[in-house]
Amino acid sequence: MRKIGMILIILSLMVIMAVSLGISVCAECEFQDVKEGSWFYDAVNEAVEAEVFNGTSKYEFSPHKPMTREMFVTTLARLNKVDVSQYTSSSFSDVKVGEWYAPYVEWAYRKNITDGIGGGKFGVNKTITRQEMVALFYKSAADFGENTEIPDQFKYDRSYDKGDVAEWAVDGMKWALANFIISGTGNVEKNLVLSPSKTATRAEAAQLIVNYLDFLCADEPAIGLLSINGNPIDMYKIIYADNEESKNAANELAGYIERCTGVTLDVQNDSCAVEEYEILIGKTNREDRGIVTTDRVGEDRCSYEISVQGNYLVIAGKDDKYEGSYFGVIGLCEEVLGFGFYTRNISTIEHIDVLDIPDGYCFKDGPGYESRSIYWSNCPEENKAGSPFKSKGFVHNLPDITGVSKGEPCLTDPAIIEYSINAVKGYLKKNPNLEIIWVSQNDSADVCVCESCNEVNRQQGSRGGTIMMLCNAIAEAIEEEYPDCQILTLAYLHTTHPINSKLDDSVIIYYCTMDYCLSHDYADATCPLNAALLSHMTEWNKICKKIWVWDYSANFTYSFAALPMVESLRDNKAWFYSLGVRGEFNNAILGKSGEFGSLTAYLTGILQWDPNMSVEEYQINVDKFLEAYYGAGWKYIRKYIDAMELLSDKNHFSCHATPQVIIDYEDLLLYMDEFEAYWDAAEALAKDENELDRIQCSRISWTYTMLTALYTRDYCSDDYETQLSYVSLATEFVSVIKEKGVKYTEKEADISFDPAKPPHEWFPAA
């Protein structure tokens, strides 16, 4: 069944529902008995908006009233646009010829969609059950040539009451579960409850009908008809400028268009002949010929512009050398085509029947942060992270710069200063196009304590005075010959305190936030951990032309500990941007996360691109990620996240905090059963092994945090059985960690498990 026909199908449903329910159509009803937050809220509104359902009165939908068998069979026939004029007889004793539902029931019988309830009866006025609905959907789909293969029976096998499903309904239930046509009525621990014999209400019927419509559209292109200035997309070719960046962007775009429309477009270099319908990527020769024009002025070298000029769609970066055109392709996918990119393997596309990009359309965008780096694993390649600068070196490269491989070099020694200058000049001689060279302190708080170094640090009011003066010396030595090269150094540990002298304009400070509070906004001066940050940033701004931030979004010592920071994450990016910060390295832990690493990576990426994102847009993005990543149970995980944010708000913690510092034990125990129920419900709704794995990996953080509280309450109690129960739970938890292969700490090592110790003391074995 083609998607374009679904509009006609949906419209036709209005007629039968109005007849069968005995009410008139009301397009602008607001139902007082359908409250936002109820499980059926979205389904009822979608069904009413699509004119599948109406209310039982102007202000009532009656979601809890029963759905009868004849009403449902009639809906099925209308869904499939059945001509029932030929079905003038009745094969059931309780179906009278002439009743409004009689031809529809007869159609279902003759097509072997239903045999009735036995005894020659159909079951008129009998409320339909959940398993009857899915069985009818299943047989109807088969009769009309829809896909009735069962892709897997993962959800069915894990269901709590699958033994209660009638034999005649088993295949239909497996199929409906696998295709998201039906879900559970709840869960028992981690198992989905099917309630197959439960009678269905109008709300449940609305949900299943909406789900079935989604299933009918599932195999169709996400965009039914895509056009540019009214011209169908299959009339177009993709033309790219003669460089690798534009070529790569063009090929990426072709892949995205094929994915969302099913149309494969030719991709050619701009040396080909000009045609009437072209999508132009990069600075093509079509600009030189005056066929199209592009404003290449942007705030950032990765900025881009998307425009429709007559029959031409133009995607052009400010400078093709810096992947601006690629970012433009991703921008088109997100802003126009409805793509969402969440991890390396998870993306979504919104379903749109008809989409035209009109003549005159113009969208310009660029990153808020000019340098954007994320250390989390599983970041989507499309999140636009990365630094466009050609650089040399990385953190803690002082031994390479100074030639001193052991201990702390004397940074006031003229010989070491000269060696450092020559080392940097050597880099530039080999590669004159370098734009950034790292000159970064060792990974410790140690400094040279000779009289000369101590004197410089005293004069500068900071133990970082000597390395900052070294950076100044190097910058001054190269700026005449290499004016476009910048020196990048850390403000880290002992060097976070600002110095007293002005830094050279070509020196960039990477300010490290390691010691500050992740629970509260960095700008919150009432937070004792963050009190110094505002002062430091203000003073650095006075003496340094460019500040970037080296931020932290993981617990490096206790990586499983809950780290509630969703709320502060957005606020901190916006605050830094307001201070003039234009770059960020977001430091985290590589490997499979046992907390919310993938969520944090995604949110960091979108905020680095748009640090001024509104609270409303940010929260929508949080929900979109959770739904794409965790599936149908995402709302339970959202409840858990929100609750943990509230519980941690009164505490102060940094990126090395123990679990008991982050959230009080008493609060954890108070909400323990509720949080366990959230995770159980999310697991029960998992659609497949991959989704279940993602839920269980994130649940590790909660279980670990819970165990820290249970250790004090249960293991340290005088009751032997209670102690054994704790040990059993802790042992099972450790087996889950090993099974999932998640990172216990930043270091690669096995857990040194000892149930006689609290979880935060299970440090990896040496």
C-alpha cells in the first residue's frame, strides 16, 4: 500500500467512525477526559487529528468506554478501502442484514479474517480483546499483501504472560509486538505484560489503529514526494566543486536522499555540462558563470549557506577547505529533511508525505564554538564536532618542546627557552601551514622550584607564570614569519590561576574545569566549588585574547556513579559563550559507558554547535535522543534522570566524586523502589537485544549507586540474611559489568571485587 494513498484512507475513516459511534465530526474538539501525561494522550490526539476517531461529545472522548467487535472489524475494512457493496448476506446468526456493520462483518468472514466466537455467532456488542485485535490486524494484513513475516520474537519470548495467549492468536501477537502495533499493559519486574484477554477500550483501539497506520507506512520512503521549487527530486543531479571536501559532501548527500526518498541521484564533478536541475555542492563553476550566487561571509570557517535559486539548490561552505559544505549537507538533513543523528549507529527520519523546498529558501548557519572536540565514544559523525585548525602536538607535550624528558624543566633557563623556540620553528619549517602548536605542561602540579622560576611565579601571582612566559616567548619569536600560527596551552591544576601579565595575542588558553561542580551552573557564585571560576575567567579575559575550555563530563575515578548534569550542561555552554569562549574539548572516558555517556556526547555536540540553544529546544532534543536510543521505555528513563537531577541539586561534586558525595544515601533508599520500577519498565519495553543492551548498560549506573547505599544499610547490618541478600545482588552486578564490557574506571583493568567493601572501593586490580 503506497504511502500517498494513506491520506485518502485516513479521510475515509471519518465516515465509518461517525456512523459507528453515532456522532458528528468535530475537528476542533478539546477533550476534558484526555489529559496531557496520560498514556493515550498522543494516540487519541493523532487519531482525532487524522479523523480516525471523534469524541462521544464535544468535550468528551470517553477513552475508557469499550470497543466492540463489529466496530473494530468495520474500521479494518475502511482502513483497507474495501468495497463491501457485494456483501449483502450474513453468515452469523447475531448479525442482521441491514445493520450498518453487517457487510463489513461478512467481508471479514469471507476473507477468513474472522470466524466469529463460535456457535455460529460473530459476537455483536461484545467488547473486543487485545489478542482479538492483533489477530484481526494480522489476518487483514496478510489478505492485503502486507508483510506478515515475524522479524523476531524477542519481545514475545520475554513477556510475562505469553502462556495466556490463545493458540490462534500467538502468531498475530508475535507479529504485532515485533512491528510495534501492540505493546504491554505494564510489566512484572523486567517482563512485559501482554494481557491478551483484557477487553479493549476506545483509547487502546485508537493507539493500535495509529500503530497499524505507522506499520503500513513503515516500508515506504520517509519522504513520499520531495521536490525543489516544485520539481521532483528525481529530475536532479548533484554537482560538486573540484575538491575532495565537496566531493565527499556530495556523495554523503546522495546517500541521505536515497535513504529518505528511495531515489538515487547521479553525482558529478562541475566539469560536466550545465543542466536545468542541479544540486550544487561547494564553490562550483556555476558561481563563476553567474548562474547562482552565494554569500560566503560567515562567522566561522565552517559556516554554510543553503539556498534555492530557481531550479538550483546550493549548499556552500564559507571555505571548502574546512568542510563547510559537508556541514551544510548535514544542516539540510536536519533542518529540512527531518533527520536526527544520535550515535554512530542510531539516526531517525521524520515521515513527511510531501515536501517542497521552495524558490527563495535560504538558511545560514555556523558553529558557536570554532573548535569542537568530544572524547566520548559513539559520537555520531554528523554531530559536526572537530577542530578545523591544522595543529601539532597535544596536551602534556612539554618534553617534546623543551627536550627535557624527566622531571620538571626549568622554564626560565635560557637554553631551554631557546630549545623550545627552535623546536616550534622546526615544526613550522616542515609544515608552514600549521595554525596551532601545543605548548602544554606536564600532567602534574609539580614545577621547577629554582630561585629564578620561583621569582617569576611570585611576580606573576601564579605557579603557572613560568610556562605562560615561555608561551609568550615562543609566540613573539614566530609571529613575524608565521603570523597565522597560534600557541595553545593549558590552564590546568596549578596554572588555572591567572597571571599578572598580558599574554601575546596569538596565545590561546585552554581553561580546565576539573575541580568545579558539575551539579550546579558554573556561573553560580553561591556554589562553593564554582565560586572561584567566575573570578578566574574574568581575569583571564583581561589578559588573554582567546580562551577555550577543557571541560569534563565523566567521573574519571568512579565512572559508574550517577552524574546528574543534564540541566547544568546547557547552562554552562551558554555561559562560556557569553564570556567569549569559542572552543571546547569535552573530556570523557573512551569505551562502552555504564552511565549516560552517549546522551552526554550527543548533547555536548549540539551545544558546541549552538551554545545559545533555548531551554525548550534543548529539552526537546533530550527527549528525542532518549526515545531514539532507549525505545518505547524512554519516558521512564527520563523520569529517573529528572529525579536524580533534583536529588543531587543540594550537593556539590566534581568529576572524581564518590557516589555518596553526589546523592545522599537516605534519598537513594527513599526512592529506590520507584527507580527500580522505572528501569524494569524500560527493560520490559525493549524491542530487541540492542535496545535492551543500551538500557541495561545505563542501568549499571543506578545499580552501582543503589549498592553504595545498600552496603551501609544491609551489609553493615547485624542480620545475616540481609547481608547475604546484598552479597548476592553485588555479585550479580559484577557479572553484568563483565558481560557488558563497560569501563569501570578511566584505566583498563578488571574490578577488584570484594563484597566486604563498598562499591566505590572495588578499585581495579593492579
